Amino acid sequence: MGTYTTHKISADLYDDSFKLIAIHSDLQDYALTYAINSQCGLYLKRMKRDLCLNGNLTFSVFDWDDGMNDVYWTLISNKCVVEEVIPSDGLFGNDVNVTTNHLIKERKEVDYFLKVESSDDSLFSQKIKYINQISKVITAYPLETQNLKSKRNLIF
């Protein structure tokens, strides 16, 4: 009998395998996706399943595997709004408690992340420039992943 070795792959190995573009925009996810597709020549489509955390938090995800250029694109919403209806016996009906949760808690100001799995740095900076030209985008910029405590939420 031979000896078998078990190797565990740490999530830390994935730190440099993707780059992030932080996007600040009030656009709805589908509208931003359409604008990015038009402006950047991408073909992002809504994934069949949203990203689900802690059972009740869902974040919309759009992706495109560009096999021609060996790039995998993922647009992820950083915000999940949860509405909770609180029954009331009063005259004014039920109250609604609205809470906003974030995928990356330490970057609450960011509305969306565009995750880019590629080795082409020029492509990355070119797309940032194009996204910043979208009229309803306030700003888009590269984001360092090393310092993000919640970066594991982006590995799925």
C-alpha cells in the first residue's frame, strides 16, 4: 500500500487570481449591466442563482466567460435590502423595517464590484476607463483585494 498525502488549498492562494473594480452608481443592477455591456463590449448575463449568504441575504450576480480572451467577468451587487413587515394593531397598518446589508462590509460605499479573472492588466485599466464614461456611474476604480477582510465572499 502506498502512502497518500492530502493537500488542502487555502483561500489565500486565490488572492491574486482576480482583480476588482469598485463601482459607485445608483443604477439598478440590470441597467448597470446593460450599460457596461454596451460601453465595454461585454456580454454579462444574470446568473441562474443569486449569491446567497447566511441563508437570507441575496446579492445579484451577472457573469460572462470570455473564452476568446481567457477572461471571466463577474458583476456583483454589494448591497442587499431586506424588508421586514412588522404587524401593527394601530390605525396605520403594518410598519416596514428596511435594512441594507453589504457583501463586503468594510466597503459599504461601493454599490457594485466587477471581478475580473485575467492576467491582462491593460484590459483591466481600459475597462475602468470605459466604465467611468457611463453617465450614471459616479466613479469606478481598482480595489486592492489583499486588505479586504470579507474577500472570501467574492470567491464562489
